[in-house]
Amino acid sequence: MHKNTISAAVLEPGSMVPVVDKISADDESVRRLVARFEEPGRVWACYEAGPTGYELARVLRGAGMRCEVIAPSLIPARPGDRVKTDKRDARRLALLFRGNQLSSVRVPTPAEEAVRDLCRARADMIIDLTRARHRLGKFLLRHGRVWRAGDNWTQKHRAWVRAQRFGERALNETLAHYQATLTAREAAVDAIGADLAPWCDRAPFTDAVGRLAAYRGITRLGGLTLAAEVCDWRRFPTAPMFMGFTGLVPSESSSGDRTRRGGITHAGNTHLRTQLVEAAWAYKTGEIRRFIRSTWPRTPR
């Protein structure tokens, strides 16, 4: 599946050699392909998940055909096979799909996908905000302006940044541009957070957000991100299956008497894994602060 073309391999009943055809990726060409079959409801189709999203699956399902979206990382591969073409990939998918050797991903509803994209846009804007802060901080550091009075980006630190002045006009203009970019990034994050907030109380996310936000370290927006990425929690009957989906399980290379485990695999949903790690750090930081407050000697009144 590409943005302009689709390589379609048709495997007839009783045949072991798929017939491959290349069509345009527009909806009309896909419907003409479906019209070739007398009973589209008896045809099962699949394609690899990729940058083209789920629109092809929705078109095929709308035409009455059963369609599965396959996880590319779980497609069996031959170690010695070094030839990769669209035609070979299409034939291999057809044969593996008939043999029930492929793992499909859940296709979200258009409403679920829309909120998920909004959550991911917020994550992208937070990355842009972090980069803007780093650029401004490194600029000041290069010119000997070092903040040593506490944490960065507190009210005191922001006031200190705004008070900086240089002898060279070009440096002052550079500082002004960095500050303007930072202000724009902060405004964008606040704006998209305001757009996301109402979705915490709307179906189908409200129940999941309410339960997740009850955990320490998870905010309502964090719970909405988790709910939008997972959607249907029932497809993970056990905790190890869910952790495998997030890529938060240790890698392992064991054979015979040797057992070797490494870092986490990172082979999963990046957005979901990032949110879970941030929640864990928030929980850990909050626990440390609560412990310090509970054990710190108090001055008698």
C-alpha cells in the first residue's frame, strides 16, 4: 500500500499462487477491484499498517469485504530472504493471511482516531516547546548567562530571562526572537490542552479517563492520551500482553543454559509508552516529595 498505488494479490480457493495486480490508491479504483468479486462478503483482505492509515480498511469494509490491518513488525520473515518488492510482499501477505500467521491491529473508529490525533498533536507541540526552551537556555549559556538560583522555568527564572540585556544589538534581537518563539509554543500547548479537556468527559473516553486519573501520577489529559491510544482495553486479557504492546518488556537473547536479558524492547506504541513513563516519573517524584515532607523536622511553633 502506497499513497499512489496498491499491489493487490488475489489468492483463489485451492490455489497456492496468488495473482498480483497493481491499481491506483484512490477510492474509485479500490471499488472497481471489489466489484470484480461476485460475493465480496466472502473475501478476506489484509494490508500492512503504515503511513496511509486506516482509510483503505474502511473503504473495503464499507463495500462489504472483511479487511484486517496487519502489524508489520509481527510478519514472519525468512532470514535468508534479501529480495523485497511490492509484488513479492503482496504474494507473501496473501499466503500468510490464509495460513492464519499474521497479527492484526485494531482499527479505531473515526471519532477515536480524531481524538488520538489531537493527543498526538499535543505531544508534538510539547516537544517543540521543550526544544524552544533548550535553544534559549543554550543561547544564554554560550554568552555566560547562567541561572543558579533554583529550577529552570519557574517564575523567578522567567523574570531573570526577561531581564537579560546584551551590549550587542544583534544579541538582543536574537534573545527577543527566542523569547517570542517560546511564548508562541507555550500558547499553542495551552490552546490544544483546552481543546482536549472537553473530550475527557465525552464518550467513549469518559469512563476510562475517570478510572485512569484516579491513579497517582496520571492527569486527566494523560488518562485521555492512554484511553485514545488503547481504545479497547479488553483486547489485552493479561498484563504481559499489554506491556508487550507498549514495548516496556525487557529484551532477551537466551539459548541453552545461557540467559541474557537487556533493556526494554521499545517495540510498541511510542506515544503510549512515553505517557506511561512520564506517569511513572510523576508518581516517583510525588512519592519522594511526600516522604521528605513527612520526615523533615518541623520547627515548633
